[in-house]
Amino acid sequence: MNSKTKYICLAHMKMPVKEGILSFLINEYLLQFISAGFVFYIFCVLFLRNLMYFFALSAAYISLQLLSECVHLFFSNRQAFH
């Protein structure tokens, strides 16, 4: 290596420019990948958990509607026979 090679201090290590830029790009892509994974994880945890709550509430509401309809039919049929 000649003395004209420029160095970049990256993570407290002196590297030639090419290796420093390559390492920087790898670190940058790794950081983006990790942040995208973190955002996806947060999205899954928050949205899908809320979605499960929504489906559970919807199922409970539909069950209550069906139960009230069955009770209504039961009592209306019972009154019709008496």
C-alpha cells in the first residue's frame, strides 16, 4: 500500500477507503434490515393482536346476537303454542 491511500476511521478501526465504504454499506444495509424487521415485528405484534381482539369481539357480538335471536324464537314459539 502506498502512502496516498486514504483511510477512513470506521468503528475505531483504520481501513482503506474501499474496505471502509464496503463495510459502511454492509452496516447500512444491515441496519436497514434490522430496522425493517423491527418495524415488521411491531406491526405484527400491535396490528395482529388488535386484529385478534377485533375478531374476538366480533365473534362475541355475533354469538350474543344469535343467542338473543334463539331466546326470542324460543319464547315466541312457546307463546304461540300456549
